[in-house]
Amino acid sequence: MKLKLPPINYSFFTYFIAAILGVLLFLYLDADSRYRYILLSLAFVFILSTSCFHALSFRSYRTVLWPFILNMLLILAFIIANGGTGNAPFFGSNNTSLSLFFITLGFNSHWYILIENQPLSDFSFLLINALLSFIIPSIGYAIGHLYTTKIRQSNSKYSNS
């Protein structure tokens, strides 16, 4: 009897692994910036390749969008808890919005080096990270989908001859 495992969403799994590595590197305060650039490069390549793999294995497009959907839910919860799109107070009674900010920051910690020096509000910071979680997997899926359609076209051209 063969054990059948459920299919894994590799895109979400890779995003989660990159987030864990980003949090560990973020918490390691003496980390050199070159390690952050290495993490950014690896996260970019891994997320692109796993999204491409989803297209090559003929999975639907929405399977690569789970990190984006989770980011949007976290940002919506941040807006509700914060009472708007302003900055979350670090000292005060609004611990929920601050916690949601840090959870979303941790989930997108591998993109942190791209926008760490920009003068952004908390909401803008989270929104840019959420958009990156949409754009980069979409580019990877588009590359895989284009490659898959080229394979289908070349196979149909030879099979009709």
C-alpha cells in the first residue's frame, strides 16, 4: 500500500522558509549587510523558481498567491486594529496593531533590505511588502506558463506532422 501525501504548496512553503531565515537574520543584530543581500537574492530566486515550478506542474495561478492573500488579511487586520493607515504607536495601549505590524514584518522580512532606508509610514511599508509578495511569484508563474505553452506548441507542431 502506497502512502499518498497531500500536495504541498511549494510557493507558500518557500516564502515561509525565506521569512524564517529573514527573521533569524533580522534578529541577529551583528549581521553584515552582505548576508542580507544574499538572503534577498536567494529568496528572490527561490520564490521565482517555485512559482515557475507551479506553472510547469500545471497548477492553478492562485496557488502562488497564498502569501499575497495572507499579507492582505494581515494588512486589513492592521488597519482595523490601528483605526486607520497611520503609524502604529510603539508605546501605548494599542498592542494589537503593533503585534500585527511585527507579524507582517516578520512574514516579509526577506524583502526588508529593499525598503529599509525609505521614509515610509507603517502602512506604506506593509503595502509595499504585500505588493512584492504579489509581483514576484506572478513573474515566476508567468515565466513557467510561457515556457509551458511553448512546450505545448512545439509538441503539437511535431504531432501534427
